[in-house]
Amino acid sequence: MINYKHSIKKEFDIIVVGAGLAGCSTAYYLTKGGMKVALLELREVCSGASGRMGGQVLELEPATSEAAAGGKYTLSDEVIRKKSRVALGGKALLSSLSEELGLDVEYVKNGSVVIAYSKEEADEIKKGVEHQNEVYKTDIVFLSPSRVRKLYPVFGNNIYGARYSKTDGNANPFRIAYGFAYGAQKIGLEIFTYTPVKSLIFKNDKVTGVKTNKGAFYARFGVVIALSSWTKNILPEYPILPWKHLGFVTEQLPILPVPATDIYYGIADGKIVDSHSQKKGSMPFRVYSGSQKDGNIVIGGDPVRLLKMEDHLTEDVHLEDFIRYGAVFNKFWVKAKSASLIRAWAGALPFTPDGMPLVGSTKYKNLYMNSGNVNGCVFCPITGKLIAEYILNNGKTSIPIDFLNPERFEGDKFEWPEKYDYNTLVDYLSKK
Ligand SMILES: Cc1cc2nc3c(=O)[nH]c(=O)nc-3n(C[C@H](O)[C@H](O)[C@H](O)COP(=O)(O)OP(=O)(O)OC[C@H]3O[C@@H](n4cnc5c(N)ncnc54)[C@H](O)[C@@H]3O)c2cc1C
């Protein structure tokens, strides 16, 4: 049980706002570094996106690399290299986390695939793999169709190959978040749930604390914002948008080898088709999936309807979403298609212009950020560790995070589309 008893006097060295994977990890490493830390959360630990994710452990998040392609925010090779270092550091950290936290975080290295369903898609994926390996050597390779069929028969025969990482896989986000929270609490972290932060407290130009429904909390050395999709409620000037995402789980199946999977598909004449068989110029939709240890498969992606910005923080799922994702599951998870989708949920992923989180100091003295991690299973544990190092060691970190500087968009004007989904946002950014 997490112990929510805490001191009456609300004075700390550091306050961390938001108890998702990013906030819990940040709070853990700061507490471990000797700071007296308070972790403030609107609801429960891991109740935001972190408790709603598929648990895919991905070195390269497919949607992110896609967002970066084209337009002003295309990632340079130098940034790709730096981002890969953080991602590889994240996977290495996950590998040792069960031991560090004394709790199994269920990191199963069952691989990840981005599957090609046409020759054109296979050629694009191959090009991407070659480029990634030129820029930064990883274990990511292109797998031939026969290898994919052999490793993962669930996808049937109609495939043209896949991007594959054997050290990707799945993990349990609840165990990671609660592992950090429990671990830190044992050494002094104080956790305040149902304590929404309403605003920051400034003294002259310095952030000295936060106002909450339980009064003011003060911090001697700083406040770390780990609010992800809710960042704009406190700091509207930073371009982190909520982006609603759905999850569906199948009934239990005989255990099948199911990797962390990404598939791009289209819609033509009301039918689900491969991404190259839809109308020319239409952007493909993405469906992700992960497997659970007990045989359930989780799939998901964008909702079917276009929503306004504030609707992206809603958590409802509609019948039309079930119908779309049911049809997608039947088409691509060929050997499991008799299974039904039995439950659904929704959460808000953060969307940033270049697909990368904002980690480091802000323009406000003593205000730090670890927010906007889209690929949270791999990124949040390591960005939490790195922002803690940054605060504890005067800006020095074991892996460079300068490219994640929260001020990198300063001066850029965004006029976000009134209604959007991922494709609308990418389309908007690619024109800049
Ligand atoms: C359906 C879905 C599937 C996903 N699948 C994957 C996947 O398979 N693999 C992967 O790596 N990533 C996945 N993601 C993304 C992943 O969930 C995020 O990258 C990750 O959870 C981000 O963690 P976070 O701590 O930054 O944000 P969050 O977990 O969203 O944490 C932010 C916290 O801030 C709290 N908060 C809000 N307002 C306030 C306030 N005013 N005061 C205090 N606290 C506040 C919220 O309640 C929340 O707990 C998925 C996301 C969704 C929604």
C-alpha cells in the first residue's frame, strides 16, 4: 500500500507535479539523490496516460518519426543520434529496473515489428531501417516475409516483411510507476493524491511553489512539471497538445507470440485495406498492439471522430470506434481473428511539434519540465533519471538532453486546427 500520510508543513526541496511514469520516475531519482520531494497528483498515481497505455517498449516510436518527416520540425541526423542514445539508455534502464525497484516490471523482450502489407511499404521501411543504422547503430533490422511468418504466425501469410527490433517488447506501466512511487516513498518521498495544482507561485522572477486545492506548497530548489497532456492548463505557452488515444483488449487467447506491433492501414469503399490501396494522397491510420503475459492482446490508436482540443482529454469510447478496431483486428491479426474485443478505454497522449518531450530548465527560474513523453514506456524512466541528474548536478547529465530543451519552440507561433487528430496535426506541421 502506498502511504499517503505526510507532514503538515508543506515545505520541500523539490515539488514534482503529475504522478504518471515521468513524474514518478523524476520523484524517485530526486529522492534517491537526497532531496526532500513532494509528488502532487490530480487523481491517483498512474491514472493519466501511463495507466492507459499498451505497454509497448519501443526504441523508435513509429508515429514520432513520422511526425518528424517533412516541415520545419524534421529531425536532423544529429538529433536522431541523440534521441537514439536516450532511447537505448531507456531500454537498458528498463532491463535493470526490476532489480533496482525490487518489483518485477514485466519487461518481456518479445520484439517489435512494423509490418509491411505491400511492396511499396516494404521498400519505405527498408529505407528507414538503413537510414537509422547509418545514423546510429541499433539492433533494428528488416525481416523478410518468411522470417516474420515464422516468428509471428498470428499475422498470416499476406505480408511483405517488417521492421524488427528483438530487444523491444512489452512492460507493465503500473508496476513501473508504482515501483518508483513505493521505492521513493521508502526513502522519504511524500505523495499527495487528489491534489491538483492550480497555478505556480512566483517570488520576483523565481518559482517558489504551487497553489493547490490543499493550499500552497513551497519548494526551495524548484518545481518539476510532469503534466504531459495537461501541461497547457498551467503553462499554455508550451506546445504540448493532448491527443486522444484508444485501447481495446481481446478476450484471453492461447498464448501466441505477439510482439509490440505497428501496422498502417487505409480505408477504401468502407473497407479496411493496406495503406497503399487507399486513395492516393490520403494519410494512413496507425494501429498498435501489444501482448499481455496471460494471453490477451491489446490494440488501439486514434478515435474515429475528429475532436476539438478540450475533447482530447475526455475518456469515452464510442460504438463506431469498436466497429473500426474490430474490423482492423480481424483483417491483420489473422490467426486470432475469432477473438472479440471485450473492453475499451481512452487516454491522452501528448503531441509536440517534433514528437519529442520537453526536458530541462524553462525560462522561469527554478521551473523544470519533464513533459510530453509520447513513447513513455522507454522514455519516462530515463528522462526522469536525467532531469534528476540535471537538477542535482548543475545541468550535467550522463546522456545529453540539450536537444530536449523546453525552450526550443520559443517564438514559434502555432495556430492549431480547430478539430484535429494525429494526421491533421502532422499535415499542419508539414506545411510550415
Ligand atoms: C491508449 C494509449 C496507448 C498508449 N500506448 C503506449 C505504448 O504502448 N507504449 C508507450 O511507450 N506509450 C504508450 N502510450 C503513451 C504513454 O501513455 C505516455 O507516453 C506516458 O504515459 C506519458 O507519461 P507521463 O507521466 O508523461 O504522462 P501521464 O501519465 O499522462 O501523467 C500526467 C499526470 O498529470 C496528472 N495531472 C493532470 N493535471 C494535474 C494537475 N493540475 N495537478 C496535478 N496533477 C495533474 C494526471 O492525472 C496524470 O496522472 C499510450 C497512451 C495511450 C493514451
